[in-house]
Amino acid sequence: MQQRTLGQQGLTASALGYGAMGTTFAYGPGDDTESIAAIRAAHDLGVTHFDTAELYGWGTGERLLGAALAPIRDDVTIATKFGFTPETYAPNSRPEHIRQVVDTSLRNLGTDSIDLLYQHVHDPTVPIEDVVGTMQEFVQAGKVRYLGLSNTDVEQIRRAHAVHPISVLQAEYSVFSRESEAFFPTVDELGIGVVAYSPLARGFLSGAVRPRSAYAADDIRHQLEWWAPEHFDANVGVTTGLTEIAEAKGLRLSQLALAWILAKRDDVVPIPGSRNPSRVAENVAAGDVELTENEVARIDALSREVRGKRAMG
């Protein structure tokens, strides 16, 4: 698979990564055996970048990913994140908390170093200079290689980058969610790469979207506006238009959606996640798809018809 450069500090990743959130968090109960098979299938197909976080099962996601990647640890890059209090889910980037979480993440992942460490969410109670200064301690100690930010704003990116080079901004980005394009001028100026999470719009672009009532009660999609009754039919209509473009190229909807992201920037790495090895293979195949300018423009036009915000609520 093609490799892409993220930032200017030496981090490279496969053009498509693997997002492990859904293995233990947000999308109902999973099967560890199937998830491990999916993760290893991704690697067999050329994926070298794998993403998780403390938040995803409060350590269970990291342990699962670490176990899955243990035989091939030296062949891949692993990203994880800190930034929440388990009891309340409130942002928490106090330096002492960061140190505790990162040391725990290293143990959970079964590794001596984390390739990419993110602040998961901006914490308004802690200056970003203090946050990045603490993250930098782990770089200096050889326990972290590169730094990233997620769910933040332009001011925080600039202030963070002034303390220590930021290699990656992770942001939600898909045909259904294009708000993060507002960050592109800043990351271009500073030489920061982009990792796109939820590139299939939390499953709306999977080709198998269902109404809210079809999902488990604890599924995150009960909280997302795209599935709200007043928006759902219109958004299904968007996917119908996208599917027509996909089928004309012999693709699945999910492959078209991922190819669109890859066509937008040469330094963006989408991280779709699936617990199904067959679905993983479909996603990875999107790395070989080339879209014409006309196809990208048609997808852009359909994206403007999406109803509802990406945020929960």
C-alpha cells in the first residue's frame, strides 16, 4: 500500500489506517476474537497505522490492540490518546493525569514506546503549553515518538506547535462531515498531517445504514443528528446518489467515500474501523481507487445536501 507522510518529523503511515474504537466502544458489544482477526487482516493487506485511545473501554481497547499487534509490533505504528476522566468523561489534561495515563497505556499496549500520542480533546482548564510540555517529557524519555492533537481549535494548534512540533491533527472528516476543512490552511502552514477519524460517517457511508431503532440501546448513533427522524431520509437520499457514482466505477459506497478523502489531500490518512475481516478488505481496496476531478466535484455537491450536524445532541 502507498505510504503517506504525516508532519515533518519523520512519521509515515499507510494511506489507509485502522481505527480500533469500535472493537470495545461506542457500537455495541463486540467479539474479541473477530476483532483481532480483523486487525491482523488489515496488516496482512498493507495497513501499518493503528489507532486507539484510553477512552475506548478504559484500557480494554488498548489491551486488545496490543495483543493483536504483538507478533508484528515492529512493522506498525500505534497511536493512542489521553484526555478524559473515567468517572465523568470530563476533559482532563492535568500533567499528573497525563503521566499516569501514558504509563498505563504503555503497559496496556505491551510496548516500550508509543509511536503517536494525542491529546484526545482540548481541556480549557489546562494551558496547552503545559499539556504539550508534559507530552514532550515522554518524547525526551524515548517513550513517545511523535505528538498529535485531536478535537481542538486553530489557536491551540498554533500554541502547541510553538512548544514542540505537532506531527498530526486528528479530526472527523468524511463526505458527511467537512467542518475540519477549516483547519487545512493552518496545518498546511505549519506542516502538520491529518488523520481522518469516522471517515465512513459512523457507518452512514458503510452501505448498510439502518434507522436508529435497529441499533443497540448503547450505540452511539442514537445520539447523532444524521440518524434523527427529521434528517434520516434526506441523508439516505445522499447515500443513494453516492452509490450511483460508486456503482458506475464498480465500487462499494464505502470505497468511494474513502477514495474521496484520499483524493482531497496527499497527507491525509483515513482510519476506518471494522470488526469484520471482509469489511476490512473492502476498505483497504479503496487505496487503489482513483477518482476524476468530475467525480470528486459530484461527491462534493452531494455532501452539501447532508442534513444534521456531526456532533452529538
